[in-house]
Amino acid sequence: MHFVLLSFALCVGLSHGLHSSLQMSVGSKKVLIVGGTRFSGLYLWKELVQRGHEVTLYNRGKTAISKLPCESDEDFAQRSKLTKFIKGNRQSAEEMKEKLGSQSFDVIYDMNGRESGDTAPLADMFNGKVEHFIYMSSAGVYKKSPMMPHIEGDTEDVKSRHKGKLETESYLRQIGIPFTSIRPTYIYGPMNYNPLEEYFFASLSEGRRVCIPGHGQHITGLGHVADLATAMAQVIGRDQAKGQVYNIQDTQSVSFEGLTKLCAQAMGSDFDATKLDIKFYDPKMFDFGDKKAFPMRGQHFFCSVDKAMRDLDWAPKFNMLDGLKDSYLNDFKIKKVLLMYC
């Protein structure tokens, strides 16, 4: 029961004042979210409904839609009632046209397009018919550079594993649809399906050594998922954001070693700081096969968010420590307790 009380206390403490200072006077829009059943899409959905927008979710319907941490059953039921759900496969342009072709929207969010071929049918269908098309890209498109932080306009890596995102941005520019591209660094927070903060919490909670590749001083950028959702919602109604890309993360970045210590601090009394054990290692000395041994790239990887803060009238509400506390108390710890009794 102790973990429930802690989680509830944090929810109450962080739920006030997250949105009121950022919302501008924008009338209700008809919004389509493609994706929206995993992590960032769920937070965006909630943010948009809270702002009074009329939201439609389009996805395959294979992932059960869950309420967010700290959200009551009643609030989730009401939000679901206000939302239109259309089941369909975005990989089938024919099916998407059949399901969405007769619909009209003011704003579209493409949350899970990885290649230009994923997004092109959707963008083509609504080009000339939509006020704003907002695309979830990635800061992973930037080329490794000795000049940091990355800023919008930096050289991009056409050979990166995110090259499909770059090609999609290029396609959206080419067809002339009014679009904005959002480039987050590492996203963290409750419900994260990417085991990022979980890597540290799991080792710390089990009293294991935390293994970090290299010297541990590579600086990386993280952004809380709720702050990402707020930034994406802030795009609506802002003509200056059309044709632009925006980096999104926390205002500060952290070293791998520092992140380990912050995670330990976020665990509070659940972790004895005197037992913190960090081991730095040379990854070239080990063969991990096709397994990912560490959740972040072994290099400096962080961005400036000055442009987003200026153009979108946005600022992160979570500092990194509070964000990690949120993730630990409202996700990792709850799941760990449930596993003990299942």
C-alpha cells in the first residue's frame, strides 16, 4: 500500500498547473491522430482532449488503449466517450482511403510513420484539405558533431537508422503540405516501452552493478513524455510553426554517470545511496551479438530547445529528477510490485 500512497502523492503534486500557462486562445479543432495507442500518442491524446479538441484515433486496434498514470477510471471513460475511434491499417493505402477518405480534419498528427512510404498516402490524401500536418520525427537524424548542442539546421545524417524520417520530412516539403516536424531526443516517463530509465531502475532495485560503456561522461538529452505532448499540442494555431522542425527535450542534459545517480536519487528511500556501484567498461571488449547492451548511443547526443520555447511558447514543466521520480513511482515500482503478486 505504501507505493500506492507515494504514487498518488506525486500525481497530485505534478498534476496542477501543467497546462494552463501554456494554452493559447485556439478554438476547438477536428484532430486526427494516426497511431496514438502507445506511450507518446496516449499523452498527446489526453492533452488534446483536455484542450477541447475533437479527437479521432486511427490505428489497427491491436493494442488495448490504457488510461494514463494518475488518471481516474471516470476521467478515462469520459475522454474515451469524447473520442472517435476508427480501426484500420496505415500500411494499406487503400484501406486508409476507405476509412478516412470521407472524413475532414483541421489538424493531423502522424505519430508512427517511419518511412516516407508510411506517411505519403496520408499526406497526399489530405494535402490541400488540412490546416496543419504534424509529424513525429527524431533528433536521431542529426549527424554526429563536435559542436553541441544540436540545433535545427545542423547537418543531418542521411545514412542514420532514422533516414526514413528525413526522407519523410523532405517529402512533406516537396508536396507543399503545411507541416511541422517534431524531433525529440530520448523520451522517458511512465508507460515507456523503450527500456531506457528501466535499465537503471532495474539494476539499482536489484542491487546489481550498473554497467556503463566508455567513460560515463557522454552527455545525453532526455525529455519527459508529458512535456513532449504539450509541445506538440502547442503547434496548433501557430502559422509560424509551418514548414519548421523543432527539437524537444528537457532544458538540461545529463551524463550517463549522472543519469545513474539521478535514477538512484529518484528512488528515494528504496535505494541505499552508499551501495551505488557503477562499472565503466570498453564495449569493444565484449560481443553482445545482436542484443542492445545499453539503451543509449555511446556519444554526446543532446539538443537545444530554444527555438521550440520561442516559437511554440512552450517550456518543459518537468526537471529531470522530478521526471524520473514520476517514472519510478508511477510506472516501474507499480509494475514491480504487481509482478511480485502475479
